[in-house]
Amino acid sequence: MRAVIRLLALLLAAASIPVHGEATFSERRTVIATAYNSLPGQGAGEDHSLAAWGDQLEPGMKVIAVSRDLLDAGLDYGTPVSIEGLDGIWYVRDKMHRRWRNKIDIYMGEDRGAALRWGKRKVKIRFEPVSQDVRTANR
């Protein structure tokens, strides 16, 4: 009987271990997700790999851009994000033009084909909102 109780205790403990940190993400949201690249002719300015906060993007980075309304929801610079359909944790390092609402843009390096295959779709994201103090400092 004790062996059964120990086994149950171990199973319960294992079930509470976060997978990819997702268990710590308190916020969930459905957004429109598109993809972007750092290729000539895409984006503004001469340096197509320069993000809005000054980060230099490089292929292989797990980066997203967010619409500005999502900044107020706590998806500000550096926020880790889990994206339905994609492996790993992605990080907010870029922001989009003010015309977009409830949208993320997933960085796909210089792989234009991958961005085209992704297309435009609704996805569920999970994240832990950045505090108001941090959001104010990032602006």
C-alpha cells in the first residue's frame, strides 16, 4: 500500500513540473500571426535586420514583433511567448506599425519560403505580462 501511495505522490509531483515554462504563463490570447524576414525590400530603412527597439536580428533568433495594442496587454520588449504550432519560447524584440491590432509577426530570418508557407493564421499564444513599470521604461 505504501508503494502505491509513493507512486501516486511521484506522479502528482511530476505533473506539476512546467514544460517549456508554459505553466508559468498566466495570460492566454488568440491573435493573428504572420511572418516576416530581414531581406532587402522588406521593412523600413536601409538595415532590414534592425528591429524597432534597436536589436540586430539574425537568422535563427526566436523573435516576434507585436502590434502596439498588445504592448498595453503586457507583451512588451523581452516578453517570453509560447506560440501554438511552433516549438520553443519566442521573445518580443520588435513592434509593428500602429495600424495593426491584435497581431504578431514571427521572424523567420532570411527564409522567405518559410514565411510564405506560414502565411496568415489565428494562433493561441501564452505569456507572462510585463509589469507596468517595465512597460513605461521601455517606451
